[in-house]
Amino acid sequence: MCRRNCYYCPLSDKRKNKDKAWANERLIKNKDEMIEEALDSKATGAGITGGDPLISLKRTVDYAKYLKKKFGESFHIHIYFPLDLVNKTNLEKLYKSGIDEVRFHPDFENKKEWSRIFLAKKFDWSIGVEIPVIPGKEKEIKHLIDFIDGKIDFLNLNELEGSDTNANKLLEKGFTTKNRTSYGVKGSEELAVKLLNYCLRKKINVHYCTGKLKDRIQLGNRIKIRASSEKKKYDKVTNEGILIRGAIYHDKTIPSFGYKKRIEQIKNNKKEYKEIIKDLEKIIKEIKSRNNLKPESIELDKEKLRILTSLPIIKKVSKTIKNKCAIVEEYPTSDKMEVELDFIN
């Protein structure tokens, strides 16, 4: 949730302006699910972002306290929010929850709010400002840099990126991507270089984060780490952390147009869900019996309503079974997003 409507906001429609909490790709309904995701990801810290986490301040504080309780004081937590709801009381609650670092996202057009950044200096934590590098805003950004010079710990500059949700608004303002293979906006990196030099002369602690760094390196490393937790004995894992596995589908859950929506509809229908689970368990029992398989070599996936197994087994089984079989490449994230799916019967 957020009171602002920044045209460059990259949040997906699935998340934007929804009163929900996500941990990585996982929609979480309680604090324990958040802990499960942290353990699966082998996390050593957390970043609380939004929207604006101050809109759900109680939930934000409760989650931060719970993370510290479970993982200890060395578990580093930073939080990122606009200035709209910043005041001494809210900051004090965040500080007491154990948050180690605050990152403010000021509005270039509302300079009156900028002074709220300095309310954070009443508490012993790291204070930073994090902003997108918007082409054409050199003057405004330099004005902000001058304003915070010597008064905070760091400045983060992020390459402006296009996404499925903000593409039209960026185009309306005349922005285009650098090239066909990049989401980075043309002119953002060039301006970032100017700003880095400007900060260097002022001796400001500054960092520039490219789209490539976020998408290919930060996300890529997280995927690889997650794969080590998610990998089953029947999986193959690529160098990028992608899981390769065999899948057997129920007649009602074969991937096609509207697949995800169909799975959710079935899971919301208790009778149909139980029937499909029962059918899949029967198929597993028959396959184990015919092929003398070890229990860990094949299992039921109750989330996607399918059976998972190894490549050698799926290739063998596909010749004798009527159910649709496929070789699947997918991310090791909680949503198990498919990269590639190849039916083999």
C-alpha cells in the first residue's frame, strides 16, 4: 500500500496497492511463514519495502521484532519508505523494533518534507536516502544531494527501470529503454555517472545500483542459494540455480492458458481438491509398485497439484501412463515459476 502514485513505480499489479505482505515471491499470511521463507533462503538479513511500510506500521514493527527474536541481533534489517508518514513517533517504534537502517525515498517535487529525514538522527542507526536516477532531473537531484550533504550516512542511486506495469507511463514521458535486452531507461546511467562525480567532489558516501546488478547478480545469487534448499533428490540443478524435474499432471491440472487461476480455483473447492489429491496419490502408488521406486524418488506436489520425479523415471513412465508427462525447468522460489515446459507424451 502507498499514498503516492509514482509513475516509475515498478510493482506488479499483483502487489501494487494490495494490503498484503510478501517475502520474496511468497505471499505470507503470518509471521511463521515469513520465517520459513527466511530459512529456505538462508537469509542473513531482510529489507522491508513497499509501497510504504508505515501504512501498516503495527505489522511492520511486529515482523521486525519477530525476525530479531528468531535470528538474533546480528540479523540486519533495513527499511525503505517515502516521507509522507514519517514522524518522531513512527521512527521511534521502528527503532525499538530492532531495525538497523532506514532508507528514505523523498519526493523531488515536495521539498518541504525533506527535513523529516533528519528526525531519524535522534536514533542510533544507519540513515540513508535512496532514489531512482531520472533523466532530466539532474538539477533536482543535485539540490537534494546538497541538502543531505554531511547529514546522513549514505546515498543510494538506482538506475531507472521499466517494467510491465510502468512501461506506458514512462513512454508517455518520453523515456525509452537503453536497448532491446535491457529494462534500464536510456539516459539514467549517464546521469548517474555525473551524480557520482558530483558526490565524489563532496566526499559523500554514494552507491550506484544498475538494473543488471539487481536482476542478474543479486537475484541470481539468491536463486542459487534457494536452489540448495529446495533441491530434491530427483532434481537436476543448472549453474543458474534452475531446477530440472519430471512432472505428471492430473487431467484437470495440465498447464495451459489460465493454468495458475485454475489451480487456485481447485484449491478453493475443497471437494474437487481432495478428489484430485486422491487421484494423484493413486497414480504414485501404481508407479511405485510397477517400478520398485524408493519413496524419495517420486512425490506429490500439493501446491501445483502434480507429481514430481526424476528425468530418467519420467521418461520411462511416460511410455506407459495415460496422464500428461513433461520435463519442467523452473525457479526454486516458492511460486515455482516455470522457465520451460516440454511435454513428452
